[in-house]
Amino acid sequence: MGSHIKIINTLMNMNHIWFLSVLVLTNFLHAEASCIWGNSSASCFNSSLTTPPTDVPRNILYLELNYNNIPYLSPEHFTGLVKLLKLMIVSSNVTDIDADTFTAVPNLGELYLASNSLTALEQGYNLIKEIETETFEHQQDLTTLHLSHNNLEFIDKSMFKGLDSLKILHLDNNKISSLPVDVFENTPSLVNIDLNQNNINALHIGTFKSLSKLVVLELSENKLSSIQTGTFEGLIKLNYLNLAFNNISTLEPKII
Ligand SMILES: *[C@@H]1O[C@H](CO)[C@@H](O)[C@H](O)[C@H]1NC(C)=O
Ligand SMILES: *[C@@H]1O[C@H](CO)[C@@H](O)[C@H](O)[C@H]1NC(C)=O
Ligand SMILES: *[C@@H]1O[C@H](CO)[C@@H](O)[C@H](O)[C@H]1NC(C)=O
Ligand SMILES: *[C@@H]1O[C@H](CO)[C@@H](O)[C@H](O)[C@H]1NC(C)=O
């Protein structure tokens, strides 16, 4: 009898332990399902995150946060990720980015913010104002910036200030209607600019004059009705210019 009771007790204990292990295990699996990481990268794809994770190893080089619901980014979210080279936050409902967010990741080389809800209204206007002052000020290593598929309307003339190494700039599928004449003055390394599918209705002479390394310029599906002589002045390396699906009826000679 004694041993019978003992067995029951053991089973009860085991049940208890089993129940606890299931809880522990469930938490563990949940954590694993949200983010998976190895020595150099972490991925939190489609993980219902509302803020970037704080528990990934601080020495990772790559962080992927695509398909989450992260409306707001600030420097605290990236504190200590000093080795980060590539950050992807695509399709994650990002609307607002604090001014100095990316100063926390001084070695960032590639930033993908495509398919979010960045706008030039309310929060978005802050984004642009703040980009003007500090956001990219210390990002000399940034080579790739993807802001495609947002709702950007205005590009401030100082928006890309400090991006000395920027090679690839994707701004396609936004609502940009004009480009300030000196917007590319501080981005001499640009090789590829994609402005397809915006509302650009005119280009100022000299807008691209500092871009002696630019090879590809995409301007299709905008609202351009004419191109003035001198518009593409300075683009000595250009070998691909896309002006399809605008409303250009005549081209002046020597536009390039
Ligand atoms: C991760 O780092 C550990 C310790 O430094 C090393 O033994 C292991 O091989 C590394 N794994 C990979 C996939 O690089
Ligand atoms: C994200 O996960 C949900 C639920 O598991 C799934 O229905 C959806 O298709 C996933 N989305 C993507 C882009 O993988
Ligand atoms: C983004 O927000 C929309 C509307 O609030 C929502 O339907 C969608 O699921 C969100 N996307 C993700 C990836 O959570
Ligand atoms: C296209 O340009 C013509 C004049 O060249 C103008 O009459 C017409 O309204 C323009 N169409 C659009 C959609 O802007």
C-alpha cells in the first residue's frame, strides 16, 4: 500500500513537473518562434512584434524584423548593437522614426524600410524634419537605403545630408512631387536612384550635378511633361535613364 501511494505521489509530482516543463517549453518555443538567432544574425520575421526585440545578442551583424507591427522606432531599440551592418524592417507598419534612432548603430551599412507607412504628414513630417537634422548625420557607412512603398510626399533638401557613402537609394512608390535642387549635394557616391511611381512633375536644372558616379536613374511613372536642357548635367557615368510613362511629348536636344 505504501508503495502504491508512493507511486501516485511520484506520478503527481511528475505531472506537476510535466505541467511546469510544458509551460517552460511553451515559453521557450514562443521565444524561438519570435526570433531565431545565430552568431551573426537574428531574424524575427512575421512575429507579431510591436517593438524591436531587446534579447537578441548584442554582437550580431544582421537583424531582420520584416512583417511585424512596429509603429515607432527610437534609439533605445537598438542600444548596444554596435556591430550591426544590415537592418531590415520591411512591411512592418513603421510610421514614426525618432531623430537619432540610427546613431545607436554606427556601423550600419544597409537599411531597408520599404513598404511601411512613412508619410510626410504628422509623424512622417517629423521623420523628414528629423532626417534633416540628425538621423543620418553619423551614418558615413550607410551604402543602401530602401524607403520604397511608403507615403513620403516631401523630400527635404538636407534629408540625405551625411550619407557620404550612399550608393543605392530607393524611393520608388511614394508620393514625392518635387526634388529640391540641392537634395543630392551631399551624396556623391550614389550609383543607383529609383524614383519610379511618384508624382514628380518637374525637375530643376542641376539637381543631379554632384552625381558623377550615378549609373542608373529611374523616373518612370511620374508626371513629367518636359525635360529642360541641362537637367541631367553632371551625370557622366549614367547609362540607364528610365522616363517611361510620363507625359513628355517633346524632348529638347542635348538633355544629357
Ligand atoms: C558560433 O560561435 C561559436 C563560439 O565562438 C563557434 O564555436 C561556432 O562554430 C559558431 N557557429 C557558427 C555557425 O559560426
Ligand atoms: C504571418 O503569419 C500568419 C499567421 O501565422 C500567416 O497567416 C501569414 O500568412 C504570415 N505572413 C507572412 C507574410 O508570412
Ligand atoms: C499593419 O497594420 C494594419 C492595419 O492596422 C494591419 O491590418 C496589418 O496586419 C499590420 N501588419 C502587420 C504585419 O502586422
Ligand atoms: C499631358 O500633356 C499635355 C500637353 O502636352 C496636357 O494637355 C495634358 O493635360 C497632360 N496630361 C496629363 C495627364 O498631365
